[in-house]
Amino acid sequence: MLKKVLSTVLALATVLTLCVAFASCEKKGTENLKVGFIFLHDDTSTYDKNFMNGAKEAQQALGLKDDQIIFKYPVEEGKACYDAAADLVDQGCTIVFADSFGHEEWMIKAAKEFPNVQFCHATGVKAHTEKLDNYHNAFASIYEGRYLAGIAAGLKLNEMIAAGKFTAEEAVIGYVGAFPYAEVVSGYTSFFLGARSVCPTATMLVDFTNSWYSVDAERDVAETLISKGAKLISQHADSMGAPSVCEAKNVPNVFYNGDTIATCPNTYLIASRINWAPYFEYMINCVKDGKAIDTDWTGTIATGSVVVEVLNEKVAAAGTKEALEKATADLKAGTLHVFDTKTFTVDGKEVTTYLADVDDYGDFKGETEVIKDGYFHESEYRSAPYFDLRIDGITDLSAK
Amino acid sequence: MSDTTAPKKSETREPLFHIAKREEIVWWKAWLIRAAAIIASLAACAAISRFLGGIDPSSFFRSMLSGAFGTTRRIWKLFYELAILLCISLAVTPAFKMRFWNIGAEGQALIGGLATAACMYYFGGRIPTPLLFVVMIAASILAGMIWAVIPAVFKAFWNTNETLFTLMMNYVAIQLVTFMINFWVTSGSGTLPPMSEYALPTIGNAWILNIIVISVLTVAVYIYLRFSKHGYELSVVGESENTALYVGINVKKVIIRTMLLSGALCGVTGLLLVGGTDHTISASTVGGRGFTAIMVSWLGRFNPIFMVLTSFLLAFLGAGANQISNDYKMNGSISDIITAVILFFVIGCEFFIQYRIAFRKHGKEEK
């Protein structure tokens, strides 16, 4: 009896496989460009949703059909990533993209196995040392976007000081960070420098949740920061934890990877975001035209990869829009540098030389001089951030 | 229930239908009910995805089938998933037959995996590879046994609640894995790079070894439960502890021995996951299979051969439902909904196999 059931199941399985295989054969002739995307979570995570929107935008811009853009999610940071990549190759993808840091090892494994397929990975650090022809990293100089968001925050602090809500010395910014890595340090420092460029008395408190996505931990950290005197909150973590606390306590909030104007209309100020569509268009065009994709691609404000989300006029201080326009123009022109060494000190001294750990062999030893021409050259020697200086004016609460 | 109490008045109205336990059901009737349930559940799912996602039924089924059988790799993956789920279900089955509610298979398999990873991390390259494999196998089995025997000893000697105890041991294992990864990995990525050079040998492709090992284990567990003295003893303990005591079975010994076996099989699952396919470990390496195994075991009526079918069903659902959410670029919840609806029907139909519904017969007086 059981044998019969089993053999029927197996026979059915074989027939179905053949059917599906034939069906997919027919499609192949008409269209040969397929792009596969691997995402860590589904669209409930703002981080992954941002990538998905970028992919859809690129699809529209390039006029690709729905079945030419294949999504795989949720894909964990492990063997699952390799399996997903191999499955996308089986489906005929000539480009496979993955969006999370922990996918890197597995993307490299797949890249070695499938030399005719291009593997592109966001936030990774190993492409320039692996030296594979078909493995590439990409990131964006998001510190420029955070700097701009910082200007809006600084002007808001100025407005609150002028209104007598607190003194200039009490202008404390609270920052909810995920992990104390270079990516986060680079982010909060650029945000702080943006704020201090317009509000010279501003200081910052930073604490970490040790998770990229934790509603509870982000809420707790935001509450602690507010209780310690933070007058404005920003974050580098992926949940709505901090904005919801801010809305409840009427504290201005600067978001990341999307805007919260609908859910937090009274406290959402501005947000910065990496727009991945320019990179996706670039990598797809490269393959279409038979050109090599950059080993390490850094999107900037000029390529449209770094964007500032809608400014909430109801919350923003007067003149914010104009200040942002001017700073954007200066950044694009190269006359303004976010990490200008004249604007910050470390242990009371100006930094004139610094060796950053650009080649990530896990040794944590800096080997590349990154301070030249009076500023820290972030994301130039490698797309992923490596600014990890702890500058004066920012207090790390977790260090105590 | 209510219809068993004696009617107070002679004019008592008989309900429209009542539920009665079935005496015996012919096998083909039982399978007919199951087949009907699966067809009904698929129809319900097609309807739900039609209304929620605007997916027409034919492409719904095409997506689902292609997710499971679309390419050779997917078919291998499906049978691999089936095998791993079956292995962990085999592990919990002897304990369940003994009415020992081991819901700690997740942690027992994870700790077996952690032991494997630790051997690869510390001994890889330092001792000859064949010896490394022996150490990996021994360490994973031992670790699984330790994780399972702790609640068993407490149950046997102090009659503690094994459900809570085994459940809590899962969290200890998960946190231990997280701790060890942070201890080993200093780069801050939170993921342990694959140690593929020390992995178990592959035959043909990455999945065949696991499938062969688990096939052998399935037959072995079937024989153990069906034909061995141990298997008989544990089912007596499960039926009634007093009977077991009366016929001279050492209940404490049986509980501990059975849980050692349970833990050892979980350890093997961890070994196969880490040493066989993943070559690394994370807190989600077992990925909830330890809990799904409970359902596999129950649905398969604690019979390892039937459990092959229930594992197949769950592995198929996992692959198929995920494909639907990916193909239509929909939120991951759609695959959970589809899986849940199908399981609801499949589990629900067992009710109709156990019980029958008797409708009121018209024109006939109750005696």
C-alpha cells in the first residue's frame, strides 16, 4: 500500500518536473537577461524594503518585464544564501544581488562556482581583496545624506533654543545605534558634524541596541536617551521603536531608510536614505553592454544614490530648505567635505594622520592613510564605511 | 457529550447530529478522507490567494509545484529538507510513544551542531581528518544526549514537568550558540564563516550523504520501536506507568534510556546540518524544525514510515508556499497563511477519521 503511495508520489513529482522544465525552456529564447535579488527579510523590514523599491524602480527605468526581476526572501545569512544564489542561476539569472553583510562569504562561494554570472553584494568589504572578476561590492556615501539631515536637526535645535525651551548648552542630540561598528560610527559622526555646523553648542549621546532590528531595544534606548536630556533623536537601526517614543513624548526625530511622516506627523523632521536604483541600473547596463562592473562601487549624492527624504515643514525650522539646498550644492561641487579635519578633534587635538583598516583581513590593523588635503577620505578606498574615530563632543553611553 | 446523559423527558428533542467515536475504519476510507482534506485545503488556499493577492488558481499551483520540483536542485533540496525534518522527528518519536513530551529537540539538535562546529573550529587542521570526523560524530551525539538526559533524570527521579524543562533547554542552547559565535567571530559580522575544508565528505552532491544516513536511521528506528524489547517497554510505560511497574519494568531506566536515544538522534541531526551541509552554525541552523518535528511525529502516528509522508508534506509546503510569496513579490506572511490553512485541514481531517458524525434519523423514535 505504502509502496504504491510512494511510487505514485515520485512518479507525479517526475512528471511535474519535466512539465516545469519544458515550460521554462520555451521562455529562454525570447529573453536572456534575468536579475536575481536576495533579501534578508521580507518587506516588513525597512532595510530590505528599501532595496526592493530600488529594484522595482530600476526595472521600470530599464523597461524590464516582471519575470526578469526575480526576488528571493527571506534568506538567512548562511548556507541559505548560497542555495538561493544557485537557485537564481538555475533560473537563468546572469546577475545575482544580495543585500546583507553576512551574505558575503556565501556570495563569494557562489561566485567561484558560477564564473559566468555576475555577483553583486551591498555593504560587503571583500571584493577588492578577493580579486574575482565576477564578484563586486557596492555601497553609498550615506554620510553625506546624514550630514544634510544633521543640518536640519541643528537648525531645529537652534529654533528650540531661541524659543527658550532649553539653553544653548542643553542642546543634546540622542542617537540610537545598532552596533558600534565603523558603518554606524561614520553615520552618527557625520550626522553630528552636520548639526554642529549650524548649532555650535550641540553635543551628542550615543547608545547601541546590538541588533539591526529590535523594536523593544530601540524604544528602550530612545527613552533612556531622552531621560538623559536628549532634545532630538536620530537612529541607525531598522525599526519604528525610536520614532514611536518620540511621537509619544513630542521629541523631534530624524529617521533613516524611509520617512515616518504618516505615522509620526508631529515629530518626524527629515530622513536620509540610500537609493539603490542607480546602482541596479548601472550593474544591469554593464551586463547588457558587456562591460565590467566596478569591483567596489560607491554611490554619491551626485549619482542620486544618497537622498534626503521629504522635509516635514510642520516640524522643521524656518530656512531649513534653503540651507539644505546650499549644502547639497557644495557637497556636489566638492567644496564642502563632511569629515573636514578642521571641524572636529579627537582627545582635544586635530587629526592629521590616520591609518584605517580598509583591507578587511580580520586583523583590525589600519594600513591605509585616509587623511589627505585636510579631510578624511571616507568610502573612497573601499565602498563600505571605515571612519571609526571617536570624536570629541559625542559621548558613548555603552563605553561607561 | 450531552447526548450521553439520560433524557429527562420522553419528548427530548434529538439534536440534528451528534458525534460518536468510530469503532474501526477501513484504510481506504481513512485515506479517502485525507485526500479529500488535501484537495479541500488546496482549494481554500487558491481562493484565499485569489482574494488577497489576485493570483489566479492555475498559476498558484504552478508556482507551488515549481517551488518544490522546478529544477533538479530544488528536487534535491526538497528531499534533503524532508530527510532533515524526518531525522529530528525520528528523534522525538520514541519519547512521545513513552508519553514523555520532549519539545526540546530544537535545542538538542542545535547543541549537537554546536559541538560539531566547535570540533571543526578547534581541531580542524590540527588532527588528521578521519580522526576529526570520529571526534565530530562522538561530540555531537554526546552533546545531544547530555541536553536530553538532564530533563529525563529530573523527570525520572523528581517527577519534574518535562515539557517546560525541555522547552527551557532550547533557549539555553540558542543563547549558548549566540555566545560562542560572538566569542569566535571578532569581526562583528555575527556570522561564523564556513569551515568547508573540515566538512564531512560529499557523495555526488551536498545532500546525498544526509539522505542516505537518514534513510538508514528511519529503518533502524522503525525496527527498534516495532520489534525490540526496548520498543515494547517504552510503549508500556507510555500506556500506563503502573502497568509497567507491575510487570517489572524499571520505569526510571526506560525514561532515561529513551531520552538518551532521543538526544543522540538529535545530535546526529545537528552533525548532519553543520558538518554535512552548512559547515557553519547560527542560532537559526535548526530553524524551528525541532518544533515542526512534533507535528510530523503526531501526524505520522509515531510510525517512522508514515512520518516519511508527513515530512514530505511539510517540506513540500515550505518550498511551495515560499515560492508563491517570492513569485508574486508578496509579503512573507502569505506563505505562512498557505501553510497554516493546509495544515489546518490535514490535522482537522484526523478528527473525521477518529469520529463519525451521525445525523438525526427522520421518522424514527429513539428507544
